[in-house]
Amino acid sequence: MKDHTTNPFARKTLSELLLSRLSAIGRKIFREGDHRARDQGWQVIPRHSGLSRRYRDPRFDYPVACTACSGRGCNPRGVTCPGCGGTGRIILDPSAASRPGRRQP
């Protein structure tokens, strides 16, 4: 007697098969956009069973509030902060942005 559990399709449910088909369709639809985004170094996050995408530039992880002026851009006397040039933010080194404890997408 044949064991039906060795058949890979027998173990998959209808919903799993449908989700895999939807994901394959999404990969075909978004192939060009995904390729362009990855060339730019962006993150590609498939959503809604693969039928939509979220593109994210990881450089947005790098700007943080200046620690010298607490993000104000100047000291209490109104003198422009030399650490950030008056912007109130500094750009982290990419290796520092991935330090433990920072939320990563």
C-alpha cells in the first residue's frame, strides 16, 4: 500500500498552495521594481501574500539626534553646535547603525 504522506502535495493544504501561487505572481509582477530597488541598496519587503511591496532605504537608520546639543542645534546660550553644524542631527556610521539594541526592520 502506498504511503500518501511521502507525497509533498498531500501534506500541503489548499491555503498554502494558494499563498505560494500568489507569492509567485507577485514576484513576476514586481520583478523589475525589486531589481531596481536592490541595485540601489534598498530593502524589499513583500506584503499581502506577495501582492504588494514595501521598499525601504536603510539610510534612514543613520540620522540621529546630536548628543552634544540634544537635537536642538545650539547650546543654551544660542551658539550654534559645532558637532552638528546647527542641524540638531548627526549621521551615524553605517556600522554603528546596526549595533545591538537598535531596531532593525
